[in-house]
Amino acid sequence: MDVHEKLDELVAQVESARSMPMSASCIVNRGEMLALLDEVRALLPEELAHAEQLLRDREAVIDEGRAEADRILGDARDEQKTIVSQSEIVRIAELQADQIRTAATDEAASMRAEVDDYVDAKLANFEVVLNKTLNAVHRGREKLRGRSDVGGLGDFAPDDTPLPS
């Protein structure tokens, strides 16, 4: 079960809770709500771990691109050393090495941009999930705070425990 499903379950419980007469407040089972919130809290580290894995994967792809660029540059240097015998051949080899270096640099930059776009999309998705989670928790807390004003209880819950401000 993922964070969205747990949040949907929380919302469903609040929506289906028994309403207080002439009020927007409702009665929910504290134990059930706290258990669901604990489950959401337990699921969030999984989402965070997934985001961190995406960042590590990004670095691995960048490292692979750099290694490939280094290999291509090394190949170009080796090739250049083997054809140093004549000035025309040397000039051609230098030109090819520059072209390979430029192509490798362009390819590495392109790969880096693709990886950055992919990671950015994943992080944006994760940001949306987190924002939805925070909004749902905020709405739930607001509903719980609003419940404390029903029946003239003031700032105290039914068990006389002060509610957080």
C-alpha cells in the first residue's frame, strides 16, 4: 500500500464519520486515525528512499558518461600517437581527436541533461505526493481542532487533554 492509498483511507474515514448535530465537526475514532497516520508516517521513508535512489542512479549515469568520454579521449590519444610519422597524418589525427573530444563532450552533456530531466520529473512527482500528504494532514488536523470547539469544550479534548496550538 502506498502513501496515496493510506491518505485516501484517512479521508474516507473522516468523510464517513458520524457528524455532530448542527456542526461541521464529526466524531472519529482516535485510535484508528492515529494508527492510519502512523502507517502514513512509516510509508514516507520509502518514498524518500526512492527519491534518494533516483539521485544515486543519476550520478551513476553521469559517471558512466564521463568514463565513456574518458575512454573515447584515451582512444583518440592512442590513435594520435600511432600516426605521428608524417605532418599531414599528425594534422589529421589532431583534427579527429578534437572532433571526438567535442562529440564526447556533447554526448556527455546530452546524457547529463536527459538524466537531470528524468530526475527532475521524478522529484516533481515526489513533491506533488508530499504536498498532497501535507495538505491532507493539515486538513485532518484542522478538522480535529474544529471538533474541540463543539459542545463548549474550549481548548480541551473529551479527555481534558489540551489540544496543540
